[in-house]
Amino acid sequence: MPLAKSIQENLHFLLTETTTHLSLLEDYLTLPTATIPMRLLDRQGYVENLKLSIHNHCLREMSSSRGQDADYQLLRSVEVIASQLERIVELCRDAVMQSAHVQHRGMLKVKDFLAMIDRVNNGLELIEPALSAKDTRRALKIGKVERHLVDAYQKQLKRYSRLLKKEKHPADRISLIMLAHIIEQMGNAMLRVSEAIISASMGQHFSTDRYHAFNASVTELKTVNDIDELAFKPIAETKSGSAINALSSNEKGSGYHAIFKDGRKRKLKEEKQRVNDWHDIFPGLAPKILAYQKQGDSAALLIEHLAGQTFEQILLDGSDALLQQALNHLTKTLTQVWLETKTKKPVSAGYMKQLAKRMGDVYAIHPEFRQPAVNIGGAAFPAFDDLLKRMQRFESDVKAPFSVYIHGDFNVDNIIFDPREKRINFIDLHRSSYMDYLQDVSVFMVSNYRLRVFDPRVRQRIMDLCHAFYRFARVFARKQGDESFELRLAMGLIRSFATSTRFILDKSLSERMFSRATYLMERLLESESKSKRPFVVPVKEIFIG
């Protein structure tokens, strides 16, 4: 969709006005006159009106009846460009005011400052053609202005800092450093413009580092002849900040080639290592890593696209037969993984330690959960934090008799089932390790419960699935002689019910989950003092409604 004429015209006027401000700054640095600051101030309202007009027109385009055909990312990018152009104009005014503080004009190396401003002007000339054609190559050239200005500023900073020690007029040197810094900030504005144009081209927000990582990763795809023909479809965004996108051959999203995932380098490096570990330990369960790219603190993975549906999709939309088939293959796969990776080394998951570490985040979202101990009608109700301290002591004597290699984040959307190939796959594996298998069991059960679905039939399916998965895990535990199964599962459920509330704003659901964590704590601690019969997780009471 081409930009509306009104947006194009106002953007052109704003670019012209930005160029005019830069020209006035150059004039003032070359030959300061009292009229130039006044001219800049007089034009301030005009620039603000142009920016507001562009924003308003973009908003109308996105909200109008034609909004279905609107290129939302293009319009958002234009808004960013308009804001950054206004920022450059403001920096021009700041630079003029800063240079006015220089008392001894002979100290001002005008040539160096004019060279910096020329870089900005060269970038401005590329904006309209780059935006019109969604040209990422021109956009990258605009972004390079920032690097050039940073380098120029660093040179001036070193020179002026060196001279400060023996300078008769240190205030002027400081003013010149500030002036260079102000012009350097124009580079940051140009980088934001560059990224806005790249985002318009890609159809979603892209930083320069992200684009370079994407470009380098996609060149590894043997099935793609022309990168420009790829459609880029967002499919998820993790709570740790990673973005996940599917790469397909057309805009309809069919014919997927791979999954592109980018985010913090540490997280993605961990995932790459864990995926490789899975290939060594249990081949075929994890997807293949097609490419790994790192750029500064960011990184990107190009991952094999897996056929099938997530367990969550099957649970919510699949038939009863498909759900049962998926569950059968999941439990069979888990049994194989657990048996093949089982070690005799006892291990503690530290469920209560994990919970204590996250309670600050829980209270930040739900401060009402932080309740003091109360006494009602002679009945004492301890504070949750007091229960947690007692549970930490309780847990110190409880360990899993063996460890297995677990997923580590075993949510229903991290499990994929392909009914054609009758195959289970795991994704999002950066937390995998040798650990208590009940951590995965408890996370899976709670991730089903917390799905915000209110249809009675689907809620019943969710509850039935939780009960079935519990029975499967209990049978496995009995066969392995795992005598503390019920205790550790309860602690895993406590941890997952309580910590999951930090991602849930729905008061009704979060309160139900937190109350279940509290109830399980009370039951466990009660069983410690009344040890006549073994503790059993009250699954029917917990996983209902």
C-alpha cells in the first residue's frame, strides 16, 4: 500500500525543514549572527505541526474503514521517522545555543563540525527514496551515519580532553565537547530512521543488528533462491524477550522453510548448546539448528521448521481422538527419554528456592497476595511467606532418587506433535538439564490449567488431561521405586501455580492459582505433623474449575 498523498507531502516538508535547520546550524558555526537563533525559534511551531499532522494522518489510516488494507508497519515507521526528524531539529537548536557559549571562536574547528553535519545531510537525502522503495540497502546506509558521527565525536573528545589540562579557557573546551556530543546524537536519530525503514520493508520491527543477523542466517537456507521473496510471519514472543518468526515462500504463510528466533545472546547460546545436547542424548526430538549468528549482545537462530501442531493447539481445537493420540505419543516419548537418560545420582530441584526467588515478581504484579498472618475465630492463617519458609525447611530432606534429562520449560506450547509422522518434538530448550523429572510434569500440568479458556467442554478436556498425565507419571514413579513422588510433585505444583501468576493479570484466574499453591503448602505441612498415612496430591480438588 503506497502512503497517502497527505502523509507523503508532510513528510517531504518535514525533511526539507530539517535540512533547513542543519543549514542554519552550519551558517551559525561559520559566522554566528543574532538572527539565526531567532529564526530557529520562529520555525519551532511549524516543525511540531508537521510531525503532529503526520502522526494524525497515520492514525486515521490505521483506524479508518480502509484499515484492513493498510500497511500498519509502514505507517508506524513513518511516525518514527517524523519523530526522529523533529529530534534532529531540536538538536540543531541545542547545538546553536551550545556554540553560543564559546567565547573564543578561534578554538572552534568549524571544518570538523561541518563534516559531521554533512554526514547527516547525506543520510537525509536517502530517506524518501529508501522509504518509497522499502529499500533496506539505502536504509543501512542511513544507519551508518550514526557510526561515523560516533567516531568523529570520539576524536574530538580525545583532542579537547587532552588540551583541557593546559588550556587557558577550559570552559570553551567543555562547550566544544558538548557541541560535538549534541551533533553526535543526530546519528542516533538517523539510526532510528534507518531501522524504521528496515521495519517497513520487513513488515515488523527490526533493529539494525537484528536485520544483519537475519540476513546472515537466511543465506544458510539451501531451499531459498531469493531472500527478498521470503514472507516473515511472527508466531510468538517468549517471556524472556526472544521473538519467533516463521519464514515462508509467500505472504499466506504456507511452505515454511525455517523458524527465525532472535534475542539476547546468552539465552540463544544456551538454547543452541541444549539443542546440541539433545541431539547427542536423544536424536530426533529437538529441531535442527540451521544457522547461529551473534551481533553484540544479541544473537539469532535459524531453526528447522517442524511439521505438526503444538500440544496447546491440539488441546484447544483438535478432536478427542487426536488429543488422545498426541498424549499417547507424548507419554511414550517421555518414558523413553527418562529411562535412557536416567542416572543414579539423587537430585533436588529446589522448588521452594525457585519460588522464593520469584516471589518479588509475583508481588509486583499482585501486591494483594502479600497478606500478613491473621487469626479469625480462633483459627490461625499464616502469611504465605511464613508458609514458604517452613516449606523450604520441609524440602531440605526431600530429594529425587535419580535424575533424568528434562526439557526445563515443559509448557504445552513447547511440545509439537505430527500425526502423519506420529512424532513428538520439543522446542524452546534453553533450560534443559539433568534434573528431577517432576519439574517437567508439574510445569506441564499447570500450563494446561492456566490456559484462559472458559468453554465448559474445553475446560473439562483440560482437567481430564491433567488427571491422565498425573496417572502416567505416578505409574512411572512406582515402577522406578520413587517413594517421594507425591511430595515432590506437590512442591513442583506449588512452585508452578504461584510463579505463573506473575504472567497473569486476570484476577480470578491468578487468585485461583495462588490459592491452590497455598492449599498444597498447608496440606503438605499438615501431613508432616500427622504422618499416619502417606501424603497424596489431591489432584481432583486441585485440577477442577
